[in-house]
Amino acid sequence: MNFTKKNFTLDHIRQELVRLEDSIIFALIERSQFQKNDIIYKCGGINIKEFDGSFLEYFLHELECAHAKVRRYTSPDETPFTTNLPDSVLPPIQFPKLLVPNNVNINDQLMKIYINEIVPKITDEGDDGNHGSAATKDCHVLQLLSRRIHFGKFVAEAKFNDPLLQPKYIELIRNKDKCGINDLLTNLAVEEKLLRRLRRKAAIFGAEIDGDGIPTLKEEDNKIPLDVVCDMYEKYVIPLTKVVEVEYLLERLKYYPSFVPEF
């Protein structure tokens, strides 16, 4: 996201999340063209000198090292999966102050869910030997999902600063009432609209185009099962986003009222 523009109302944040939906669906379609290739997820499955984790973990760390050198993880909307990353070779950017200092990172949880719950639903069983290609697509999906989920920090900050709701948030945070905070954050109408939109997008993006340029919208012809996309959001993406929002807000009062976001 371009943080040099001051477009950080809750509506602008939601627009960014809607754009991320497109990227995530296309990334899932790209991963689905390869078989599961389970060996890339097993520790020691592929022998790598002086590394005892999985091939995916190795590749993801190498990728994040390269991205760290060009400043990716200094951006407030990026959260790395791995540690011991190098410093950037580029000079720092002065980003607007949008979030309080925090260490909220649930990428370990996301990684497990992705490997155990999502990959089996978007790929065919088997090993086609395309280990590097599959891992490349996995990393892309994971980074998109992580960015989408950790965007919950911005949502939480924007909602906390709603003058009508802030007193209630403060009360719930002081009581460490996670369930109460979660309930106050939840907007079922928005979630239902999101799921309907996702299903329609998955149907269109995954359709074949006939000779007349008309998409075939038969579900059985889709490049990715429509239910997979909606279920992934409903069961994992939305709940994990709320975990991020709640964890962020539980630390919010340490910086209240001194911190005012530059929305």
C-alpha cells in the first residue's frame, strides 16, 4: 500500500482488502496447477546443507532475506515469517505513524493452517517434481494471506478511534475481555457481503473463456473449487484477522491517549 498518501479511513482500508482478494484468488489458482508435492513441507524432505527445516521454510527465508534488503519489512503492512533478516541496502522511509508499536505476528499459525488445511484443498495429491515452482507459488500465497490478515491492525486502530465506540473499547481492553472486544469488532453484514463477493470473483477468475470471449461459469469447470475460497476466508482468514485485531487492541492502552494516528 502506498503510505505516502493519507487515505487511511476505514473505508480506504476496506478498499485495500478488497483488492487483496483478487491477488489471493489468482495466487491460489496459480498454486493449484501443481500437485501437492508434500516433500517440500517435510523437515529434511529435501536435503539442504546446514539446514534441517523444510524446503518451503528454507526458500521462504531466502526470499525474505532478499526482500528485507529492499526495505519490504520496514513497511507497516508487511510481517515476515522468518527471523534473522538482513538490513536494507536502501535508505529508510519515514512512514506516517498509523499504528502503535507492536509485535503481533501470527504467521506461524497461518503457515500450519495453509499447509494442513488449504494446500490439500487446492491441489491434487501426488508429486510432479515441480518442487521449486510449487514452493514459489506457496510463498506468494502465504505473503498475500499474511498481509491481508495483519491488515487487521489498521482495522483495529481505525475502529478504536471511532469516537462513538472508543469508550466501550477502552472498557473492554481494561477488563482484558477478548470475547467482548471480538464481538465489538465484528460486523456480520460486512462479512456476509465479503463472502458473496468472493464466490462471485472466484467463479469469474477461475472460468475458462470461450471463443467468443464469454466466460464459462459452470462450477465443475472452474480452475479452483468455489467453496475452497469462501471456506478459507470464513474459517481461517476472517478469524485470524480478528485474532490480530484483538491482540493489537489489548496493547493499545499503553499508548493512550498520547498516540494519535496520522489518518
